[in-house]
Amino acid sequence: MFQNLKAQPADKILTLMQAYRDDPRDNKIDLGVGVYKNAEGITPVMRAVKAAEHRLWKEQVTKAYTGLAGDPAYSDAMISLVLGDAVARENVAAAATPGGTGACRQAFELIQMANPDARVFVSNPTWPNHLSILSYLGIETIAYRYFDDETRAVDFGGMLEDLGAARAGDVVLLHGCCHNPTGANLNAVEWQAVIDLLNEKGLIPMVDIAYQGFGDGLEEDATATRMVASQVPECLIAASCSKNFGIYRERTGLLMAVSQDRSQHGLNQGTLAFLNRQNFSFPPDHGARLVTMILSDDALRTEWAAELEEVRLSMLDLRKSLADELQRLSGSDRFAFLAQHRGMFSRLGTTPEMVEKLRADYGIYMIGDSRMNIAGLNAQTVPVLAKAIIDAGI
Ligand code: HCI
């Protein structure tokens, strides 16, 4: 049996992570995998998470199974974090999932179950794992224009034109904030135009929100998702706690199915629980319990939000100093987009050959499509990266 297996394509992001680890140079710079790092290059356990873990260790008396959809208190806390009061709680079915990836996977399976003919429209580019999972499930994907290589902003005209080709019942995958891999995002007026188009054509949005709090702020980053959820008849939302709670390896995510038709709620909730049961029975609980504890305790929540804000502002600072340094070295504004982008990533917009040159000659690791993890920088490495970009001739 095993001899029939075929080697599968490796994940480019994880391959690069390994290559960085194997590089003996001590001046190497890791701008690869999307993990927040502080100025010391460490991905810390957040203060509120440590405190919640401590409390959990003292207070938890059982590790018996939760429900198939996870602890309802976790769903309540996360629905409120992501959706605020944009949608009534009774309109939202939700299930805990292993990370945001798990939420995406379950969402895609639900789409396939509900409408095997649905095609999923994905931004060009999108997170590679979206494409990988969709292709694994045999779901047809259609790319819509998104990133403008010239301006390094959203090609909004192209996006609307391409979405115009979708059929009623097709799904449109949107990044709620902090687009991965480009860092380029829609403004509120553009979001509204997309929502109007979705409604006009009967398209179903699926919002992937993995970086809430990393862009313009916790509430601000949820605005687009809330606009979508409150204005369309139904949508799916895949949320991740990996980055904003710094609990990557705990695998903590939530899939929400929002329907304006309340009579759908039981069926939606039952389907989410069923899908969890088919794939892994019960979702991981440790991270979800920490998140619930933090979001429901005033002191922990304040501490968490303050640290998240420090993280957000530190990335904004790095963006600004990189853009300034490149402005100084190049004598032009052609890198100003770096300060406009939001979230952890920016697509530099250069060739794979240049990305390889930066790796080979300067020990700078970014993804082949020139996606940089801004959080991989610090005050010392910003000028090093800027000089390398100019010296390499980008
Ligand atoms: C990212 O770097 O895009 C997010 C982190 C990640 C990368 C690959 C698989 C899962 C998560």
C-alpha cells in the first residue's frame, strides 16, 4: 500500500523556515513564516496568556471531553470579539476548530456539502494553504485580481470585474483584514462595493480573519467582517487566535456560519458539530479555554489588549522606519507602500530571482513571492534590509 504514495509538494513557508534554521550565518534575518517576533527575535507567551495558564492549572479539575463544537462559552466570547453586536447571537452557528487552518478546512467541507457545484473565488494571490486545501478537496478555484504589481495596492477595478464573472451560489473568499501575503487591503468604501456586488449576484462570502488586532486595532480590524456579516443573507467566517493571542501551537480557531434566517440555526450548528466529529471528534480545548478566560475577565482582557496594541504599534513603527530608510537610500517614494500596508506582511513586489539573491548574498529570508514578515525586523536589521534591497538593485 505505502509504495503507492506519491511525494506531496512541500509548503513553501515551512520549507523556508527550515532553510533559515539550517543556515549557519549569524547575521541571517528571518522574514519568512508568519509568527510575531519581538525586538529580541522571540515569540513570547503573552502576559495575559501566562496568567490564564497559571489560573487554569490551579483551577481546572477535569480534562474530560467538551462538546463536539467545543465549549459554548468560547464560541460566545469569540463571536463577540469578531462580530461585536453586528449580528444577533442566535444568527450565528459556531464550532471551535484546530486553528484558523482548521476553520478554513471545515468551511470548505461545508461548502462542498451544501453546494458541490460551488466554485471558490480566491484573491490573486492568497494564502497558499487556501489553495492547497481547496485543491485537495477537489473544489474548483477561480482567482480574482487583487494585488497591483505596479502600485503595490489593491487592483480594485480588476477585483470587481473578476468577481462579476461569478455565478449565484459561488463562494468568494475574502481576508477580513491584514491580507496575507500582500499587506494590501480594501478601504470601507471598497468593502461596501464588494458587499453590494455579492448581494446583487447572490454570491456567498467566506471571510478569513487571522490577524485581528495586527492592523489598525482590534475593533477597526473587525469592521469589514462585521459589515459583511450584517449585510448578506449568509456567510462563513474562519477566525484564528494564533496570532492575536500568540498561541500558535495550541491550535485555536473558530468557524462561524452566519444566517439572517434564524430557522437555519439548528441545521447550521448541527452541521458544524458533525464536520468536527468526522474529522477529529472534539476540537483542542487548551487554547480555547485561555482565550475564553482572557476575554471574560476584565483585568486579563485589558492586559491582553494592551500587549496586543504594543505588538501592533511595534510593527507599524518597523514599517515606517523601513519605508523612511528606503526613501533615504533610493531618493524616491517607490517604497512608500510599505507604510501603507497593514498587518504582519508586505509583498515587496520583486522577482523570485531577487528574493533568492537576498537569501544567498545577504542571508535575508523572505517567501519566494517576496512576502516579508515585518515582525521579523528590529531597529538594527531595518537599515541592513533597506541597504540590501537597494544594493541588490530592487
Ligand atoms: C503564514 O506564514 O502565512 C502563517 C503561518 C502558517 C504558515 C504555514 C502553515 C500554517 C500557518
